[in-house]
Amino acid sequence: MNNFNNQLKRSLTNRHIQLIAIGGAIGTGLFMGSGKTISLAGPSILLVYTIIGFILFFVMRAMGELLLSNLNYKSFVDFTTDLLGPMAGFFMGWTYWFCWIVTGCADLIAISGYVEYLFPNMIAPWIPALTCIILFLCLNLLTVKLFGETEFWFAIVKIIAIIFLIAIGILFIFNYFKSPSGVTASLSNIWNDGGFFPTGFTGFVAGFQIAAFAFVGVELVGTTAAETKNPEKTLPKAINAIPIRVILFYVLSLAIIMSVMPWRTIDPDKSPFIVLFSFTGITSAFSITYFVVLTSAASSANSGIFSTSRMLYGLSLSKKAPIFFRKLSKASVPSYGLTFSCICLLPSVLILYFGNENIMYAFTLVTSAATLLFIFIWSMILISYISFRKRKPELHRRSNYKVPGGLISIYLSLLFFLFLIIAFWFKEDTKQAIIFTPLWFVLLRICYFIIPKKIKKQWNSYF
């Protein structure tokens, strides 16, 4: 029997949170998008990933300080509402929900493509997408702990794959392995073909456009705050490890790839991870790597379903969404929100069922739009922190988890996001996303306008 009195249970342990954080830091974009980013920026892509990673570390630190300043905050939407006002919270919550719906559709389309490769002409492309929606709905309906376990093992697969790739690459370098193109593996391959910035400043900037999507989901740990055991210890530990993870999973792995395969030989339409594994000579390596990439996309889709349901639950509690989304099952899971979010993922199934020769263009457009929307989310977290410092200085002084560099780090991060948006304008597919994405905010403004004033007044008193 559903009820309104139950609350989300703190069932996620430190083990779950650490792996959820790692899973969020290792996106599908790393496995599948790194070939395109390398072709655009060359070796300077290592600097691109490093810069984005450290900027998002400041975003996460700001989010961590805010969440821990008031444990009544269940997610970043709550502190945005409290610090910037009800309209900001309304825009933040529904935009984050939409971000993951768009990303989830893209992941499901990618999953179907991976299955098609593993089992060519055996399974209709819409079947894997629909199966994943049903499977993830069932898994998430049971208990939040089961979600944590699922993400734990998804993340383990990604971690093992990347560590294995690094080990194989180091072995190739020390044994002077020759690639099929006849080039000997060496660290010098990173810089001996045009230097560190072979495509110039424009190529370097172009790398940011695609690389940013690889980090989508890094903020996911912020939606687990209400279901985390001992958040004062668990959240800081997960956030503080982000720089190390960026260096290990992004910078080191891509440096190894470009040492074994000179950057000009990397096909932008193929995953360099898959190609490098095929060099091992293990017959099944190609298929195994595709399976790893498939689990990465599945992990992203599963995380999206989780986060959208929790976002709807939080929005409903503060009366920014219909009241039935706050209903919980006996397992203290927001079942109505889960079901609604899964229904909203069905357009991906329809696209795959009817087919469309422009699917890849649409895929690029929606992922670019998702990245722009996530930039909005990250920026709102930073702006909320600025307001926090002005309105609640006593809480900041008492904080044991202050942002490194203080407000200087925050303002520099906001300038970087402005730079990203400008960079998006200079590439045709991402430019289309900038043109169409504002329509979402127009729709939200219309929805906000028609909400009765008496409900809006209650938003201010929620905290």
C-alpha cells in the first residue's frame, strides 16, 4: 500500500556511494566519444579532460558543502530553492529530470547498437531498448539497495576494463609493440607528431564540446544524499577522490592509447578502447570490450532512471510536481516517479522501431542539448553556493568541508562554463543545440506561470 508518510531510507552504504561516484565519473562518452575528441584536439585532449575534471571537482565540493550544511536538503534542488528562490528550484529540478530523460534515450539507442554488433541481424533493435527499460524499472522498484548493488557491479566492470587497458598498454610500450600501421609503441608518440597542440587553438577548444558530455553524471552522488548512510563521512570521501579518478581513468588511459596508437591513426568513428583491446591478439577481446561499453551505457541509463525518480519525489514534496509522485512503495521507493520516467524513455523505442536515417544526427543533437542542460545544472549549483556565502556566512564558518580556493574557484568555474557555451556556438551540430535548448526553458516558464500563487507561497516555507 502506498502512503505519504514514509521517507526515503538511508540504505546506500559507503561502498555503494564510492562506486556510484566512480560510475558517474566514467561516462559512456569516455568509451565511445574519446576517438572523436582525440581527432579534434590531438594530444591536447589530455589537458581538456584534466581542466573539465578539476572544474567539476569545484562544483562537487560546492555541492558537498551545501548538502552537509543542512541535512534536510535531499538534493541540490532543495538548496537551490532555499538559497535562490522557488522559481530557480523549479527550473533546476525539472531541468535535471529532463537531462536524464534525454541522456537515457541516447543511452538506450547506443545499447541497441552494441547489441546489434554482438548479435548481428538476430534481434530487432527496439527489443534491447524496451527490455532495458522494463529491467531497470523492476530493479529500481524493489529496493534502493538493489540499485546501489547494480551500480556497484556496473562500475566494477568499467574499472577492471580501464585498469586492464592501462596494463596492456604499458606492456606494449615496454615491449616496443608495433601497431598494424607499423608504428612502435612509445610515450613519445604523444608529442612527436605536431607537438602537444597539433590542431591549434581551435582544435583544442573543439575538444571541450564533446569531452564535456563524458562527465555527465558526475553530480549524481548529490541525488543520493537522502538515502546515504552517514553522509557527513561518505559524501566528502566520494567527492575528494574525483581528481584522482580523472587522472587515472581519463588522462592516463588516453595517454596510453595515444602511445600505442599515434593520434592521427585513431578513427573518430570508433572507440579507441575497442581497437586497442583488439591488438592483444585475444580473439574474443573485441566482443568483450563491446560488452564493457554496453554495460557502461546500461549503467548510465540505470542511473538516469534512479535520479529522475528521486528528483520527481523531491519536487513533489516541495509541491513543484504533482502530489502523487511523493507516494512511496512498501520498500520506500518512489514507484510512481520511476514508472513515469520509464514511460518518458519510450520514444527511444519508437525511434528504433520505425527507424530513421537521421538517427545519428538526432543522437548528436540530443547529447549536445543534454550537455548544455547539465552546464545549467552545474552553474546553478555554483550560483547557489555564492548565495550561501552571502546569506548564511555562519554556516560556512562552521563547515568542515569548505570549497578549496573559496569564491575565486567558484567564479573561475562559472567563467569556464561561459567559455564552453561560446565554444558550442562554433560547431554546427552543437550550435543547433544552443538554438533549440532555450525552448525547454520557455516551456518551464509557461508551466511556472500557471501554477497557483498559493502553492508558490508554500515553496518558500518548505525549509
